[in-house]
Amino acid sequence: MKKQIAEFIGTFTLVLLGCGAAVIAGDLIGFAGISLAFGLALIGMAYGIGPVSGCHINPAVSLGAVAAGRMEMGEAVSYIIAQVAGAIVAALVLMAIASGTEAYSVAENGLGQNGWGAGYNGEYSMMAALVFEIVATFLFMVVILGSTGASAPAGFAGLAIGLALVVIHLVGINVTGVSVNPARSIGPALFVGGTALSQLWLFIVAPIIGAVAAGLLFRSGSLDGE
């Protein structure tokens, strides 16, 4: 269970600190600050729990690893359960903290949930959201698989992966709030409900498509993997 506990803690940290930056400090730090919060949280966890579980903290990454031939499906399922549980608990804790001021309400301020369309950030279309999430997750998974491959320089994977997540957020927050991670989307959506819940399917399906496509690319030998 060590690996599953690590994945729970890692996903909890990513969602609490990343979404927390948006909910609690978003007005002060802006999109750049939120982007750094997600990326730095991932870097910290990569070195903190990476030696234990590989620090997937993302169901799409686990399924991408299966597609690449680096993980068995049974283990991936146990990872995904731990990741989703960590994200849900993190969203609950974030809601408890944010509710400590009368200026906050879940209905008005949310929990850093993902979305698209009227009333959400740049009001991008569903198609734009779908394309962004698939492509961004594909590129993210390429960085993950490439930087953790046998021929990659040792010790730098966490930094490369975290910085990639920062850049993805800098580009995509205004489009979807950036998921590239079904667990990160599930946690907040469950408590916010409404539109966040009805749009959740895209943030489950699109990241999985992108990550699995990258995994298959590595498995085919089109890119150097393990």
C-alpha cells in the first residue's frame, strides 16, 4: 500500500495547493502565480514521493504509462483510486479553509474547477477546450515518459515535468482552467456541482486520450523510451 498512500498524498497536495492558489490567492497572484503553484507542487511531490510510486498523481498519467508498457493495468487501477480519493479529500479540505471567511461561497467562488463556455474565464468553446486538453496532456505525457526513460539524465525528471506543467497552465488557464488530470477535475467538481459537474466528462476523456496517445507513441518506438 505504500505506493497508493504516496499517490493519495501527492494528488492531495497538487489539488489543495494548486486549486487553493486559485481560490484563496488568485486575485493577488494572477494566472502566473497559479501556474507556478501547480508546477511547484508537482516538483515537490516528484522528489518527495517519486522514489516510492513514481509520482503519477494523475489517472491519465497512469493510463499513459500502461499504454507505454511501463505499468500493469491492475496497478494503474489501484493508483487511480488513490489519486481520485486524494483529490476529493483535498477539495473538501480546501472548501473548509476557504469557508473560513464570510466573503467566500462555493457557489460564487468555486474550488478551482475546470470548465468552458459562457461565464468561465475566456469563454472558449467546447471544441477549443477539448483540443487544448488532448494536446496539452499529450505533450505533458511526452515530457513525463521522455524525462523518466532509461537514457534520460538522472535526477532531472521532476524539474522537467513540473516546469512543463507551469507552461501548460500559463497557456491554458484562460481556456479551461487546465485539467490534464482527471482527478484534479473530479475533486472540485463534486463539491461545486452544476455546470462543473455536467462538464466533467471532457476533463476525464480528453486527458486520457492525450496521455494514452503519447504512451502508444513511445511503445511503438517512434520516440526513444525504455
